[in-house]
Amino acid sequence: MNKFLQKIKKNLLKSWFESCLKVRRFKKTIGNKFQKSEYR
């Protein structure tokens, strides 16, 4: 049971970390697009 909980915790941390990275990348691309449109 303990190992099962640890596995779930690890998966949750991994998915949370990946989603954070995705959000950061997403914001970066949006920021670049906004900067490019402002420069025109």
C-alpha cells in the first residue's frame, strides 16, 4: 500500500512538473508573438 501511494505521489509530481514546463513554454511563445506584433 505504501509503495502504491509513493508511486501515485511520484506520478502527480511528474505530471505537475510537466504541466508547469508546458505553461512556461506556452507563455514564452505568446510573449514572443506579442513582442513581434508590437515591433511592427
